[in-house]
Amino acid sequence: MRNVVMAVLAVLVLAGVMLGLARWLTPPPPQDTAQSDTVSIGGPFELVDQNGQEVTDEKFRGRLMLVYFGYTFCPDVCPLGLTTIAEAIDQLPAEDRDQVVPLFITVDPERDTVAVMKEYVGAFSDRLVGLTGSPAQVDAVVRAYRVYARKGDPGTDGAYLMDHSTFTYLMDRDGRYLAHFGHSATPEEMAKRLETAIAAG
Ligand code: NI
């Protein structure tokens, strides 16, 4: 009887070891699709800044990019988003501020000319880079960042609103996606995340 018990115990122990070994050898499951989608946000772009200079994303390599999409005729959403970004950068230690470049990319190139962009971004921060371009150039960057933007029906005066997503994207020094902030993010939250990214080098 004792031999039978010992044999059963031996089999159980062996089975346990095999199971442990099998788990150890099994590769981890692939990342879920949501995470894969997130990683592919962003990419190269060619646009025109508020001084009329053609710029590409390459210009900002080596610095973190805070990217916000909107339009200058936006009644309140964009002004709040851009104010949050400007305040977040102001909250960084002075020596860190140059490591972040805030970009405001218009989704309304029809009205947001270089001159309009220059006057607009200057009202928020000297650091803010306003980017516009041809409809095709803007369309390309909007798609790369998976931004939602749709022109509303014009009123009797021809004026229209744009319905658009309001995320702020944080891209690393190589232009790759790091994080995004929703419209309700505070300057404090944004500054904290920026400091983490700056410290990461
Ligand atoms: Ni807006």
C-alpha cells in the first residue's frame, strides 16, 4: 500500500514539474490589438509653419513633440486645449522647457492660412508652432495621427464649424507615440507626464 501511495505522489510531482516547465517554455501571448493601434499613431509629415517655412517632422527630432489638432475659428475647445499645453510647459523647470515643442496643426487649411496661424499661435505662447499646408498635406497628417475632423454645415453667412477630436499627443524624441491626453487633462497632469518623458532621456 505504501508503495502505491509513493508511486502516485511521484507521478503527481512529475506532472507538476512538467506543467511548470510547459508554462515556462510557452511564449507570452501577443499584445492586444488596441495597444498595436496605439503604437502606430503618428508618422512623417510635411507642412508649413506660421512663418511660411516648409517643415517636416524631422525638424523636431531630439525633442518631445506635443501635438494638438484643431482650427483657429474654434469657439472654445481649441483655445482651452492650447492654454492647457502652454501652461503645462510653463510648469516645467526652466531648463527643461526647450526639450518640448508644442505643435498646433490645423484641420481647416482652407481658412487657416499662414498669416491667420501666425496671429493665432502668438496669442498662446511664443513656443507654439502653428502648422498648416495644402489640403492634401493636412489630410495626410490627420490620417497619420488618426484624428477625426469633419466640416460642419455652413450657416447663412458661409461660416462653418469643424467637428474634431481633441486629444493631445505626446511623441518621443524619435517622433514615436508615447502617450495622449484627453481634453479634460490638467496642465499639472500634462507637466508630470512630460517630466517623466524628459527624465527618460
Ligand atoms: Ni477646436
